[in-house]
Amino acid sequence: MDAVVTLVMGRVSPDAQMALIEHYREALGQGLPPDISQTMLIRDGDEIGILSVWPRREDLAAMLAGGEEPFARRLIREAGGTPSARVFDFVVGKRNTAVGVPDPSA
């Protein structure tokens, strides 16, 4: 399996987090990029992250080679954070379709 998971993290002040969250929601409202199968915004205090699942490593490499700043990095940077990115190989996993992830906007 050549899938990868990216995690872009940064410390963002609580005041700036609200705008970042809204911008992320707006972007999701336009739909996911075709090369990403799942993405989520995560938070632990002032640290905020964007986790994305890429079914093909080649698609991530092509996006990075495009020369444009990746959305997750830009979003955190524009909110005053210093983004750091990690790429993890997807080794083994299973999705439980009977249990949904709660929608925090509900």
C-alpha cells in the first residue's frame, strides 16, 4: 500500500484559531481535493493540526512539486503559526463505517 498520512501542526493563539477553523470549514464546503480521501482539523490547546489521508504517495509528491504552498501549511501560517509537516506511511488500518465521527459543527 502506498498511501500516506500528512500531519501539519502549529501553535496558534485561541483568537486566531476561530478564523482558521472557519476558513477550513469554508474550504471543505467546496469539496476535498480529488487526491485526498479524508482530512480533519485537530486541536490540543494552542496546537492545531490538519491531518490528511492520501491514497497515493505520488499524488502528494505531485502537489508538493507544483510550487504552490500547500493549503494546510498556508492556513496555519496565515493564522500566525509556524507550520511543521510530517508524512507517515500508512501501514495497516481499517475504517469502521458503522461508527461515524461526530460533526463538531452540529
